[in-house]
Amino acid sequence: MRSLPRRDFLHHSLVAGALAFTPRLIAQTAQRETTSPRGLHIAPFRFDVTPPKGHGCCGGWIKPVTDVDDPLEAIGYVLLGAGDPLVFCTVDWTGLLNTAHLEWRTALAQGAGTTPDRVAVHCVHQHNAPLVCPDAQRLLSPQTDLPKTFESDFFRTCLDRGRAAVSAAVPKAMPVTHIARGEAPVIEVAANRRVSRGANGRILAMRGSSCKDPALIALPEGLIDPQLRTIAWYAGEKKVVSCHYYATHPMSYYGDGRVTADFCGLARRRREQDEPGCTHLYFTGCAGNIAAGRYNDGTPAARVRLTRRIYDGIVASEAKLRREPIGRFEWRTQQFVPAPNPAIVIDALEELITKRKDAPVLRMRPAFKLSFIQRCQRGQPFVLGALHVNDVASLYLPAEPFIEYQLRAHQIAGRPVAVAAYGDAGPWYIPTQPEFPSGGYEVEHAFARPETDDALTQALTALLA
């Protein structure tokens, strides 16, 4: 392959450094903080993150914002009284990657008076919404014919709103005395995307977020986690915060420029209207290979049906909540630094970015891969977390892991775990190692090497065992 001119956006030293990168795939020692909280308080917060007209959606390669069907929100809560404050936040965006995710955690930490390792920020992953990676945008900036992946001024505004919202919430924190958990199955929403295979196991077609192919729809539901899990916090008998966790891609249809929280966000909002005194959060679990395509033809009517089914799951899960006084309380963190997928050829990605005859998506996605390689080179770790309250466990993971990791978490913990994925989305998909030979869309867009499976499993063990 011919040599490319030296560019400001990607030096040849990056190429050499990435090729020489020594993977650190063994999970680092977990940090644990066990407390017996006295005077535990909770401070819910929320702020608007609806992008303006013209803003890019899903990284800029689908139609930008033209209208707003319903607003996008960042919703969260701060726990005080168990060491330094802990912050949990879910965002109605496609994703926050690399330095963008760190900046969000830092801003919310500043608002709460804590450190970024005690902040968990997760996106719901709707696609008519922002996907933010400043590192990728810097790589693309010399290509002036391409749309922006996101607007930096709007991003900074959201950081300021988040910092201010958390800061304003903390003085209004209320006592929290009890916790409860519940779960219930969600009927006819989630299905595995990777069920169409040849005799050799290779993926033939992907059953995506929506599907109209009768042959694909007729295939089995495949491996999923059907349970929607709820963890609720109480002040005496009053439920003040309720967190819901379910694993599926949350899109009914997208690409029309109309901003929406889509069926998972709409279901959450409907439940909150039932209980205006309680703050409801929705977290997307390990949905890298899970979507609604078997039950969704991509029509407005399907969005209504899917919203109702998620809402019904939330209601059924909350019907099983049983309060218990808060006793044991432990926050664990785990860091690991993956290595790039060896299938990524850096010179080829550089060339793809500059091919002006190609569609924007084919030129923009390579920048996200290159930004991940940069991250690996500088050794910025991914921070995973787990909160244990009594025997109630919740887990906070990066990227788009396959559902197998969520099921693995239950096995390691020896009980059901509420799992939030779509934290730092830098690696994009995280398939299990045995799935790499099967190929398919998710493997093609897995930025980390297959052995990441081992490191992630070690991290899960340290967090949950």
C-alpha cells in the first residue's frame, strides 16, 4: 500500500505505536469500598439533552435533526453518605466515546463533589440522537466535505447543564432507607440478531432493529435475556428512584431526522407520568446482538406496540418490589485496557477517510476505529463498576457487549444482576471470542481483539464474585 502524506490529524507515529502496542488484557486489581451507610441520602436530577435542528444523528451519517417528536433527557441520581458521592446517569443518546465519556463523568463528578471513578454514565442508544467522539471528529476535520459528527458547542452546553443539575440536586437530597428489586419478562420485544447462519456457522443475514423479511422473522427468537429488572430506592414507604434494566436495541425506526427517545424512553416517560413523585431511569443491557426485529416492522404502529410492551414489563417488575432496610453497601470498580482488533489495517482506514467518492458512512466509521487505536496507545482504561446493596447487585459496563456477557454475570454472581451496558462506547461491539469466526456486522465493527472476552470475564468475576 502506498504511503500517505503526513497529516495533522494522524501522525505516522500513531501507526507505528499502534502496531507495536502490547495488549494489557488481564484485568487490573479491583478497587472495593464497603461501608455501612448511616444517613444515606439520594438526590435525583435531570436535564435536557435534545439536539438542535441540523445536528448530526448517530455520528452524522444518517439524516440530521429536522424535528423533535419528544425530548431527550439525561436522568440520574446521586447517593451521599457512603464515602464520596456516587453518581448514576442514563442519557437518551446513541453513545459517548473515549474522551467524551470521560468528560461527562468528570463534569458530573464536579457537580457532586466526587471523582470520575465514582460516576457511571450510560446511553440508552437511540439512533435519532447524538453519537459523540471528539477524537473521531478531529480525525475527520480535514475532510471539509463531510458532515460533522456532532456540534462541540452543544456538547459543552450539555456538560454545563449536567454539572449545574447535579450541583443543584445535592443540597435537596432526601434520606433513603430501603431498597427493593423486582423482575418480570418482557413479551415479544427482544430477539437475537445473529440467528441466520450457514452450515459452517457463518452469519448469512442480520435480523436488525426492524425486519420485513418473512424468512428472517420466522427464525427462532434465539438467545436473549427476557427479564426486565428493577432496582428501587425508598425513603420509608415512599419510592423515590426506580431504575429499570433490559437488553435490546431500543430503536423501532430511525433515520428520518425526527428526534425521539423511542419506545424504551417513551415507556419510561409513561411510567413516570403514573408516579410523578418518583424518578424513573432506563438502562440498556448487553444488547450488542439483540434487537426487536422479529417483532417490529419499522412502522409507527409497531413503535406504539413496543412502547406498551416495555411499559407493561416495567409495571410487572415493579409489582414484585419488596422493600428491605439498607445494610451492606459496596461499590467496586475494575479497569482494563483492551488492544485493537488485529483485523484493523490502519493505512487502509486512513485511505478510506479521504475517498471523496464514497458515501459518508464509509469514510466516517474508520475515524471511530482510529480513535480507539489512539486510546489504546495512550493507555486510557475502561472503568467498570458494580454496586452491591444487601444482596442486590447492579453492573455497569462499556460499549455494546453481546448478551452472553449479561447471562455470564448472573452465573458469576449466583443470582440475577441488573446490567447496564453502553457506558464508554469506544470499542463499539464486544462479541464473545467464539463468535469472531462467524463474522457478521457486529464482528466487522468490533474494534477490540477477540481476547477481550477473557479480560472482560475476569473483570466481571472481580466485580461480582
